[in-house]
Amino acid sequence: MGSGTSTSATAWPFFRVLGNTKLKLLAVFLTVSTILLLTLYSSRGLSEDIAPGAKDEFTNEKDYWTWETSTRFQKPKHENDSDDTGNLQNATCDAFPSDMLSRIQIILKTSATEDPKRVDTHMASVTRCISNLLVISDKETELHGHRVHDILADLPPSARNQTPEFEAYEALQRGESNIDGAAGWKLDRFKFLPMVERAKKVNPGAEWYIFLETDTYFVWDNLFRMLEQFDPLFPLYMGSPAPGRDIGDGKVNWFAYGGSGFVLSRAAVDILVAREVGEYGQFIGPSISERYMQVVKDDCCGDSVLGFALYEKGIELSGMWPMFNAHPLDSIPFGDEHHWCQPAISMHKSQLGDMTGLADWEDERDRTKPLLYADLVDYHRLGQLSERKGWDNGAWGGIIEQPDTLPQHGSLEACRQACHDRDWCMSYTYDTAGVCVFVRSLRLGAKSKLEIAEQFTAGWDNDKIQSWRVNNTCEKPMWMKPSLTRIF
Ligand SMILES: *[C@@H]1O[C@H](CO)[C@@H](O)[C@H](O)[C@H]1NC(C)=O
Ligand SMILES: *[C@@H]1O[C@H](CO)[C@@H](O)[C@H](O)[C@H]1NC(C)=O
Ligand SMILES: *[C@@H]1O[C@H](CO)[C@@H](O)[C@H](O)[C@H]1NC(C)=O
């Protein structure tokens, strides 16, 4: 849900650090950013990086699987059939593999303080076919035919009363409507543990529990293909890794960043929610929500505490970046080492138009093969775009050559030409303040800040992008193996 951060993908770790005063976390963040910068600036040409098999030059083991998977979606109907109803949404859900929903429980977390437009858009796109969607919030209501569960009611009132954040919760229950998103965000971290417990109670027979927020996009076909390759009786916790709580010896615990969505196997949930039982069969140990109440109060973020609780039960994160991604769709650096032949499973903070646009675009694909990042380039029509004024494609991973007296910094024409002259330059942004930014990856970018929109023009070297794509077709999908060293 909305955390108040900007849509830039690099902004989210900053937010977490601000919410947590621990210097160690900051140190880790700085290390992580350094690695990130080193990766950005030391990267070689695009095509060398992604050559399949390059990784196993020295060892025999690749860091990815090339599973042959098959879709669980049904074949799309003939054009004539959809003409009968004229209703795309119907046709869409006819193809959706609803039979999987008893085995795969999907849980959407929102807040009564959230922008209704975002929730409505999500339910009309990403979650439109999830008939048994479990909606978790901070107020009991109903949305598009789904019951919305007030999950915070599960926390003991005695614990709530001692927590200032719950004043906003009580106000929501009284029907007050002037509660702002910031107060909602502070309550948000209390939802994570009760949410897992509720999911287990609502669908105890599920093999997989999938958690997402209203700004998470899921490519269901890829998620389902991937889950079929794993045993739900193995304790699994999958998502995009982020550095969390201190666990001693200068180490941090890695948790699945909530905005990118995450997965828990049945075994992981069973281990997490297990409670001690007395001689009469009565629970004598606290629930996981009660046990971690104080930890949640002291932490900035519920996803971090969930990861910590799992860690204390012996379950470590399977880091699934970049398949689970914190980038919005328009910010993905297509063509870099991590975003080409890998299947895309999740994205974060995509624009509302992209939520609906991509869901519809996906439904028009035939789904014989998994959706790779390389395919998503067609959604953006990268390689066919003309220059855009008021646009910035170099806000992430851009390269500014020094000194600033270099000719490319002199004009848009010079910047465009200089990008063209460099084999590795695929996109560029020119700022009339006298800055030319080159981008190695195929990146759409977004509108530049309104105040300085007049200054920015972004462009793409279309011929080079098209030629690069022809040279770099994906023979097989790269389903990345779990890793906690391969991070954003
Ligand atoms: C659609 O229907 C028309 C007439 O009924 C038929 O000639 C045509 O082959 C059909 N098209 C498809 C794609 O099935
Ligand atoms: C199509 O949608 C309408 C309303 O959304 C519904 O009444 C109808 O039953 C649906 N048809 C099919 C075939 O699912
Ligand atoms: C694609 O391959 C051809 C032939 O090897 C080469 O001339 C061309 O520069 C390559 N294109 C890009 C963008 O790397």
C-alpha cells in the first residue's frame, strides 16, 4: 500500500532506514547501495552479461533452472466467441485457472485510508479473477463482492489500548473519515502476523499462501508455473529480499519486501502459527501475533517482523529477485543482467493505467511460454518510441560522463548523437541545465517532475534497441535459484 515514498524504485530502502534508527541497518543499507552502484557502474556490455551458460564457466552449477513449464490458463477464445458477450472481463476469467484457487490462497492487504481508486483498479485488474480473494484491512466492510476483514480486531484490546497508533484505528471504527494515509501506514505493520493466522483459518487446506498489496502486480501464470516446481510441504518463504532486523554478529535478517508480494508454503505457515498446547488441549502459548506485538511496535515495518518471526522459527527467506521485483513496470532496466530471460512474477508501484493495461495485454498473449522480461519490452513498445519532452528515462542507472564540458552536455542533438555513437547506449535523457544522461538498459522511465518538466527530453536509440533484441533472443527461461546475495 502507499508508503508515502516516491515511485522511484531506489527510494524504498531509504524509507525503511528513516523509519528505523538503528545505525547497523544504515550501515547495511550503505553497503547494499555501494554494491548496487558498483554493479551499475562496472557493468559490461549488455549482451555479454546475459549469455546463457556464462555463469557455469568455472563451476558446473548454473544459478538458474530452465524448467519446462506449462500454463494452467485455458486457451483464449476465438474472436467470434468474445463478440457474443462483448465483455472482456468475462472472457478473461473464463481462461483463468480457478481450479487452483483452493490450493493457492491469495491475500490482498489494504487499508480503509487507502485511495479507493487504487483498490478499485487492483480489483478490476490484478485480482479480478480471484473469486475467493481474502481481503485484509483495518475496517470491516465489503468491496466488489468480497468481505473485507478487519484484521486488527484479532489483536487483544489490552495490547491495542497501550499503543498510540491504534487511536487512528478506533477513529476508523467510529466511522470518522478524516484519517490520513500516514496514520493508516503506521497501523499497517500490525496487520502482517494476524493476516497469516487468518489466512490459515480461512483456507487451512491451501498449499500456498500468496500475499500482495494494492500496488503489487502479479503475473499469475508465471507464479503458478513456478509454484508447481516446489513442494509445499517444505517450509518455503519466497519474495524479493530486503535487509531487516539485526540478528547479531553484525548480520541482518533478510525479509521479503511486502510491496513485491511474497509466498508462504503450507509448511511454513504451519510452523509459524503453531502454538503450545496444554494437557486439556487448550492453547497455553500466545499466538504469534501476541508474541510479537512489542517487536512490531519497535520496528518500522510489518514485513520485516514477519521475516524475523519466520527466521526465529528456523525458516529463512528464499530470495527470488529479480523474478519478484520492487521496480514499477516503467522503471525496469530491461536488458541488464537481471531483466531479460528471467520470467517476471511481480512488480511494485506500477501506475494504475499499467495495472489494467498489463492485465489486458497479458490476456491477449497466448501464454504458451512464460512471460519473460524480454517480452514486456513489447508492452512498452521500446524500440519504436519517439523522443518525449517532459520525460526522464535516466533517473535510475543513468550514466553522466565527466567533465561537464564534454560536447554531449551541450545540446539535445549532441546528446542523442553521442548515445548513438556508443555501442552500449540504448536510451538517453537530456536536461537543458546542461546534462546528458546515458542509459545502458532498455528503460521506459516516466514523466519528469512537473516543476522541471520543460527541461527534460528522453529518447531511445530505436535501431540499436531493435538490433540488440535480435541478437539477444531467449532460448530458455531463466528461473533464478533462490539467493540472498543477488539483491535489487
Ligand atoms: C467467425 O465466424 C465466421 C462466420 O460465422 C467464420 O467464417 C470465421 O471463420 C470465424 N472466425 C474464427 C476466427 O473462428
Ligand atoms: C458475465 O458478466 C456478467 C456481469 O458481470 C454476469 O452476469 C454473467 O454471468 C457473466 N457471464 C459469464 C459467462 O460468466
Ligand atoms: C548485433 O549483431 C551484429 C552482428 O554481430 C552486430 O554487428 C551488431 O552491432 C549487434 N547489435 C547490437 C546492438 O549489439
